[in-house]
Amino acid sequence: FELGGHSLLATQVISRIRQQLDVELSLRDLFEARDLAAFAQAAGNGQGNAAPRFIKADRSQPLGLSYAQQRQWFLWQLDPESTAYIIPAALRLSGSLDIAALEHSFSALIARHETLRTTFRQQGEQAVQIIHAPRALTLMVESVPAGQPLEACVEQEMQRPFDLEKGPLLRVRLLNLAADEHVLI
């Protein structure tokens, strides 16, 4: 540290040792070493704990729920019509819109994030999650009739509850106001 080291560099050193040697060392191990040779010996001797290996769970089988998912599942079962946990958004899009590209973007998002293609069910005494294979999103495109208040259309969509057993857990609706004016919900 007398030569310009600091805590961020020390954290990088610990991280690289973990990646390269599968040895878990703490910042304390680094700071308490008399010199580099003593620290290298500690790393080489495997002092500290071996870094835990993460094993990817088999996604083709139902998986247990995290505590947060258990809580959501429990609350949804109490009131499946509740919209308390929905995170709605409405975006006004002005200008020309490539609907196929928009659909493709949402399909890529769904393929990347398992939570957007997960459903839940009760299996015996335990609630489980089922991660479904990626599939293309079909964008719901609707024209808003002249004279119909836009706010009512948006509010109606935002108050529609999700069914955690049936899915999907992402809905995308495009309201067509004019050729170059849309609202994405």
C-alpha cells in the first residue's frame, strides 16, 4: 500500500485469486500478511475457505421458491384479483414505429429473463415454479376509437390482474392513436 495500493485494488486481488485458484481469502488475510511472500504462501496453502461452487439447477423440473416468491404466492392465493404488486407503465411513442422490431425486442427480453416466463403451482405441500421455454411475444395492437378517453384504456389495462398459475407474467399492449402516435402499456 505504500506503493499506491488501495482497498479497491485489494478487492480485485482477492477476486482474481478466487477465480484462478478456487481459494476464498478475505481482505483481512491480505492486510495481515507481512509481505507478498507470506500472502502467496497463505493462498498456496489453501488457507481460508474453498470457494463454493454454484451448480445450475435443472430448469426442466419444477423448482422451489425463494422466500420472496413464497410471500408473493401466498398473497396472490389470498387475493388473486389484487393488482397491488403490478408494476404498470405507459409510454407515449411518437414517430414511425416498427412493430415487428418492438415484438422482437420483447421476445429477446423474455428469452433472456426466466422470471418473465415462469409460472407457479402448488405441488403437494410445496409451491413450485416452472420455468417455460422461451417463445415469441405476440404484441396486442389495438386502435383507440375516436372519442374514447385514452386514460380509460390505459387504466383498464393497468387494473387487469396476473394469473401466477397460467402466466405470462409480462403483458405488452400497444394502443394505436394515429399512424405515428402510439401508447405502449
